[in-house]
Amino acid sequence: MKKIGFLSFNHWSAQNGSRVRSAQESLLQSIELAEAAEEIGIDGAFFRVHHFAEQQSSPLPLLAAIAARTSTIQVGTGVIDMRYENPLALAEEAASTDLISAGRLQLGVSRGSPQHAAEGWKTFGYTPDTTDADMAAEKTDQFLAAIRGIGVATPNPERYAPNTPRLPVTPLSHSLPTRIWWGAGSRATATVAANKGMNLMSSTLMTEDTGASFEQLQRQQIDLYRSAWNAAGWEHDPSVSVSRGVLPVIDDETARYFGTSAGAGDQVGLIDGVMSRFGRQHVGSPEHLVDVLAQDEALDASDWVLITIPNQLGVDFNVKLLTAIRHIGTELGWTHPAPSPALA
């Protein structure tokens, strides 16, 4: 295990039992949790993005705030739904956030998961002639071109000499293109990510089912991705992340919330009309979790593991949870992160 991050779904709710009761509390607790996670040596703070729901929908202000309050922890998304985005505005905001963080932004983007609003991107003013998947791919290409410094705007002839090249967006963070991730839910989309020069972010869901276990299917996805990356000839090394639900039972409180059983196996069901396979939750003592995760072949092939956390249980509970995860990671070969390198 190389790097450990937490993945927060950023829920808030006024229901009984929730310790995150408003959007403001969700934001402020996310900053507090990222600071605490850095103190105990966690590598990354990642956040889910959903629109029209009691979850955070505009992550870059949050990531910039965390970046300004921390110095080593990586900050990222898992994932931004590109169907809702203006790719050039996102390029400007991402570069600014990365400069504030001194090169710690790990930005995950994708077509996105099923949303609460039916075709909500149309409400945002985007009415493509193509499918929503093609729209997300086209916007991603525009975003990648922009952060790579490719000119996108015609110079104003009243301000520039004739034959001036097209203008790039500003600011630029020159190392940022190596830290953009594609949230891939299948083996085919993983090879697309490799061909685009994007890192691979694989979740606890695969939008296909072959009868193989979730971990076996995800390992096939990772192997195909790395093979496609090598064939594409990119000059830098890629990164791969997987997400896992890992719930250590370490005291009466965690036993009350999680139980003491090992949890069910994979689940198979329809999502967006496609037969999909969902990874299992890992529940049990730290010793049991070390044994189980040591046999996870997809985890073995990845560079990051993102641990999904129950953010509505509050900062203190999740710090306790992440501290236990840290000890589990140590048993699996993870070492405390080195200081973040200076921005390239």
C-alpha cells in the first residue's frame, strides 16, 4: 500500500444522529478533518461531488481552503461530473487551487454517477446535441487542453500584434496535468483514461459484470489501463487509486455503528440500466482487516487506496477511524508520507 486517503461524501442532514446538520458544518468540518488527517499522517483528503442534493457541489473553494490550512496532505475530488462544468472556468479555478496548494491538487473528473436531478446539466444551461457521455468526454478534452497551456482564445487585434498565437487560460500550473484523474467504472473507460494521459480513479462500483469477483474485475481494469498507458507512450508515470469501505471495529462505539460481522460479499444490480458489480464493505477487527486487505489483488496493484468515511458521524469519530486505518496501513507496508515537493 503506497498512499492512503479518505473519501468523504460530504453529506449533511438535520435528522437525529447526524453530527453534520448544515452545508456550513459540512464545509467547516471537512477542513477540520483534513487538518487532523494531515497531523496523523494520512496522504490525501478527497471529496465526492453531487448537485441538487445535501452534499457539496462546488469543491474547489473547499479544496483551496484546506490547501491554505495544510502543508503536506493532497487534496482532491472523486469525482467532478463534467456534464455540469464549463471546462475553461474549471481550468482556471483548478490551476489557482493548485498554486495555493503548492502542487497538491489531485483532481478527479468523470461523466459522473447517477444524479438526483433528471438531466440536471440542462438546468445549468448545457444542452448538447450529443449524448451526455460524449458531452462529458468533449468537455474533458477541452479542460485538458486548457490546463496544458494550449491556446483557446483569439487575441484582440486592438491589444495584440497580427499573427499573435491564440491565448491560453490563466493562471497555469505546469505540473497539474499529471495530477488529473478519470473516474472509470469499466475496463473500456480505463483504457480511454490511459489514452488521454489521465490517472485512473476506480471506485467501489464497476458498471459491468462478468461473474468474476469485484476485486478480480477491478484488477483486470487496472492491468488493461497500465498496458494502454505504456502503449500510448506518455513520458510520466501514471497513478491508480481504488476506493474501499473499511470499517474497523475497535471499541464499543464502532461496534454499535458497524456491528462485528465481516459484512456481506459483492452485490450485483442494475445502475442506469447496466448490470453492475458493487464491492463489499470490510468490517471487523484491525487484525481481520489486515488479513483481508492483504489478499485484495486490485489494492495490491494500485498506488492509492481511498477509504470511504461516514462523515455525518463527525470529525472526532472519523479521526479515530482514520487513526485505526493508519495502523492497518502500516501493517500492509504503508509508510508515513514525505513532505510535499515544491511546485514544479
